[in-house]
Amino acid sequence: ASGGTPSKANSEFWGGEIPWVSFKDMYVDYVDDSIDRVTELGSMNGTRLVRAGTILMAVRGMGLANYLPIAKTRTRVAFNQDIKALSISADDVLQDYLFAALRGFRENIRELADEAAHGTKRLQTDRLEDFVIPIPPISIQRQIIDVMTAFDDLIELNKQRVKTLEEMARVTFDEWFTYYRFPGGNGSKPTGWSESSVRPLILRIRAGCIYRKGDVLHDGAVPVIDQSTAEVLGFHDNQADHVATPTNPLVIFGDHTCKMQLMLSEFSVGPNTVVFKSATKHPLKFLYFLIQGLVETREYKRHWNDFMDKRITLPSLDVADQFDKFVSPIFMLLDQLKLQNANLRAQRDLLLPRLVSGQIDVSETNAILYDQTEVAAE
């Protein structure tokens, strides 16, 4: 079943609590939020509402040239016309096995897409319906589901660790620069702290080579960041194409969505990214949290350029440098967790098509799962 778009002219349809999923929200394994939201009234006018546990697949969009988004909902969501909701019509197929099989054959299905008007890629319904997937016995389906879930759970655990660490650093930033409770501070704004807009503090730079998923599936030394997912997309070996080093950190944004990351190690970028460095002597970790606070407000969420003229308080360099040193260990841990998740995804995406097609026996994955669990527990 396809979704739809409630009338944008009716304000009663938009700004509610129900996620309204479009292509840009689908670069995840599990959907529980979206950039745009609709009201209860909006969910009943021009779109479609599905419950938690529904499989969604993007079937139209320029992004299909490189990647086929497939995700499972964790809450009820509405979705637009570029996405289809898939359901089971056979008694001998488990819903989560279908999810595993579709993910396993993701690239094979994506290759069925053709071009619609203006070069937009589309996956036509009849081609999707004719695609054949193996249906093993229920017992084997359950084992394959267990393997997929084990990897997904480890990835989710790391994402929660990342969230916790980022929140720790964010709370520290607020304590120091909103409430002025930094070492030596007394809770009042110090004299000598200046006022500035954001624009002169950061400098947009060229991002170098833009890598896509098909370019970075091999091993390499330089990670590639996919800003649609805020995760490591893969690696490459071309040292000339990285746009940051440990001594030259950068902030990257997802264009239009304002997802952002602070990169402290060598990296390259995936599509739709905007890259900044510090244009002052203030450390980038301070500027990152300053800008992140603006991005998270509704007023500035639509585009990164919206907050460039916002007036902010600029602390003294010595306090900003103290903050940089205080949060540096946190960012070292964040980098480790993100790279670990990249490895987990690569292992999972290598195993799923082989398991679903019967190329390898499920029992052969036990050692891999044990090794990955041990690494994640360290």
C-alpha cells in the first residue's frame, strides 16, 4: 500500500505528534521519528497510517540510484507516496523473515528500478511483486531472524551509548555556557565575553570527493560519513580525498535536514553534506555544541543557513579551550562506537543475503556473533 501527502495548505494537518515518513527519513533500519509530523486529522486526510512492526520500502526517488531504503516501524507512522508499506499474505512466512529477506536482497531489488519523469528512479509495483525470495521452513526463518536481530541489537546498543555520551557533553556545555557554572565561574556572565553572530565563526569548505555506497564497500583506512544516517557508510584507500585530519577537525551537516556531526579523525563524505571548519581560534568542539543547540530549535531546523545570523555569546578562549579538553575523551569514545557500528553493519549485510539464499548454514554464524558480542561488551 502506498502513502500520500496531506494538503500543505491546511495547517490543521501538520505539526502534530505522528511521524510522517518520506524518503529522507528512510536511511535507518528502524523508523520511530521523522523530520515532518502530522496531526491526527492530517493522518486521516491524504496519507496512510500504519502500526508499529510494519515494513516500509522507498520505491521512488533519486536516491534509488544508489540505495534502496527498507525499514521497520517502531511506532505508528504516516508516510508519503514515495513509500510502500508491505504486509504478509502467506501463512508460511514470518513478518521479520520478510524484513530480513528484503534487506538481504536489497541490491537485487534496487536494480529493478527504472526511470520515471525527469530521471527520478522508481521501483514499479509489478516488478516488486514478481521478485522471488526463498521461503525456508519456519524453524530456519526464526534462526535467520535471530541472527539479524542480534546484529541489530548490538548496533542499537552502540547508538544508545553514543546518545548517552553526547548528552553528557551537551549537559556540560549548557552548564558552562548557558548557566556560567564553569570552573571558576559564579553563575553570572563574565565581563569580557563578547557578542557575535554565527556567520563569522565557521567557514564552509569544499568537501572533496563525494563517495557513494557502491564506492566504499571495500576495506580501507579512511571512513566515509553518510550524513543521511549520521553513520559510517564505508571506507576507502585514497588518502588524497579525506577532508579532515586529527589536527584539523570539521563539522558536517546533512543538507536541508541539519543532522550534524563533529569529525575529529580523517574522513570523507557521502552525498548531500555541507562541511565547516572553525574560522576563529575558538575550538570546534565548542562551536559544534553551540550550533547544535540552534539546530535543535524549531526556528532554525529547516536549513543550516537559517541560523547563520543568530546572535550568540562568545566566551573567552581560555574557557572554551578548557571545555575542549574536558570533552575530548568523550569524542574519542564516540569515534570508536561509530566505527564499531560500521563493522557490525558490514558483517550483517554480508551475512543476510547468504543466509536467506541458503549459501551458508545459520549455525556457521555462531562464532561471528560471539566475536561481535565480545567486542561490543568491551
